Amino acid sequence: MRMPLAIAVLLATAACRPAASPGSVAEAAAPASDDAPAVPACPADATVMDGWNDRAPPRKIFGNTWYVGTCGITSLLVTSPQGHVLLDGTTEPAGPLIEANVRALGFEPADIKYIVNSHEHFDHAAGIAYLQRATGATVRVREPAVSTLHNGRSDRDDPQFLEEGQAFPPVTGVQPIADGETLRIGTLEITAHATPGHAPGGTSWTWRACEGERCLDMAYADSLSSISDDEYRYSDDAAHPGYLAAFRKGIDTIAALPCDVLLTPHPLASNLFARIDGREPLQDAGACRRYAESGRANLESRLARERTGTTP
């Protein structure tokens, strides 16, 4: 992954809409564990390019939503008494670290019923094959990402197809999920939103999380950075019909998500650790909108460079 990503994904900070009215989402409480405190804290001076394979301390974000990823790449566990959903598998070396974090919080990997994905690049999907074996979970992604996960490699529809190091272990038995479809496990409901652009299968996810009478809308908004290999042009509609229009529509979708708490595939893109630790507000009325507008500005800047021939 090239350095422009480090600049692009740091364009957004903090969370979304005011608190929603109380709901009925059941929280699965995690038993106390002595393992989590032993995990070293992520370095405070890290950049978005650091710590992709370094285990982060697992912790609660809010209600039934837990951070189980690495210092540089997000993986989330959303829990219920009837079973759980894991969002993203991060890198191949990080698969066992995510499993360890799930156990450290007191949850059983076998209780994970679904694994879902933000997008099909190696830094968010390469650990899925391991985690599928460790949990027995069903993997659900949007149709454009199904073949990529099956093959462990994307094709020319992906703006980053020619980037080095994109291949990852293939995932078997992947099932498609439709835009707007909701996965249900008991009282837990988590909805897929098509947000392609950074990758063809880009998907954002929303659900409700509650602590007592306080319930918040959680939004896991996919990456919006418009980077590519040296051949791809977002403005070439003949080569990639409808892709630019779909990208812009996805940005609009993220701006309009039900979103009290913004979560992102790269935690530093939404300053997540500072917000979990209470150094910044976890909840922010405008974060999804700002995140979307930053992505829109980044895309328009990229298109301007394509028009002048400076990119790619």
C-alpha cells in the first residue's frame, strides 16, 4: 500500500448524530479477563501506516460493540446473547491476534455466526480465511467482493489491482449480501450499505448499541480514499462504466447513515482510540457527514489531477 493512503485516510475525525431513543438491542456482557491488560498499548505517535500486524488491547467501544483489531487496522465484534458478528479480518498475520482478542474479552470464537467485510483489500480481508476456520462462521459480502474473496485476488475492476502484495488466502463458501439487507441474530440487527469506490465491494455497516436506556446508532463507514495503481483512472467511464457515479453515490450514502458513533477500517481515520479512551468525545453529531465530505474532496482532487495528466 503506497504512502498516499496515509494522507487520504486521515481526513476524517470523530463520531456522528445525537443520541437515539432507547431500543431493544440486547448486550452480551463480557466476563472479566486478565489477558487484555497484558496487551501493550498502541504507540501514541503511530501513523496510519503503522501497527497493521500489532495486536491492540481489546476493549469495549459502546454497548455490544468491541474493538478486537490491531493498532493499525480495525476489526469489530458486535455481540448478542444469541451469537455475534465479526466485522473485518485485517491482515493475514493478524487473524490469530483477532481470535486472541475475542477470547481475552471472554467471548467464544465459535459463537461468531457471521464474518462481514468493509472491502476486499488484503489489509481488511487477508485474515478472514483463518477466522472462518477458527469460528465456523458464514462469510457475507456484497456481490462484487465474492469472487475476490474466493480467489484471494481482485481483478481490473479494482483501482488497486496492480499494487504489490494484494493477494491473500482464499475464502471458501462466501455468500453474497444485498445492499440494504439486514443480518439478524436474535435481537442483533446489522445492515449492509453499498459504498463502492475505494474497492468495488465496498460496504458500510450500521447497527444499534445500548447501555441501559441509552442507545446509539453505530456506523462502520468504509474507506473513501481514491487511490489507485499506475493504470487506473476513475474518470475513464468507458473502461469502468458507472464506477465514478457509484463512488459518488456511496459517499452520499455514508453522509446520510444513521450515525451517532463513526467507526472506520483504519482506526486513526476517525481517531478511534482517543475516543474510546475518553480523550475525545465518542459521539459526534457531524462525523459521518464530515468523513463523507472529506472523501468527496479527495475524489474531486484526484479527478482534477487526472484531467491535467498528473495522475496516475
